[in-house]
Amino acid sequence: MTASCRTLIRVASPIHVPLQNEEKVLRRELPGHAEYCLRTRFRLIPFVW
């Protein structure tokens, strides 16, 4: 694994868990968010995440 891949993993890992929790809350409490998630695959960084 290259150094750039390791760096990307170190940067993205701490962000991933809070984002998952936020998505759960939005799906539960925001009308229409679940349908939006079905239409929009990449919501944070286009074509990446």
C-alpha cells in the first residue's frame, strides 16, 4: 500500500463514523431524504463518497 493510500485512510476514517450517524438521523427525521439517497449515490465528494 502506498503512502498516499495510507494517508487517505487516516484522513477519511475519523470522518466516516460521524457521517454514518448523520445519515441515519437525516433518513429518520427528514422527509424525503431516503429517496434522495436512492437517487444520489455520492453526496459528500462527487464520484468518490
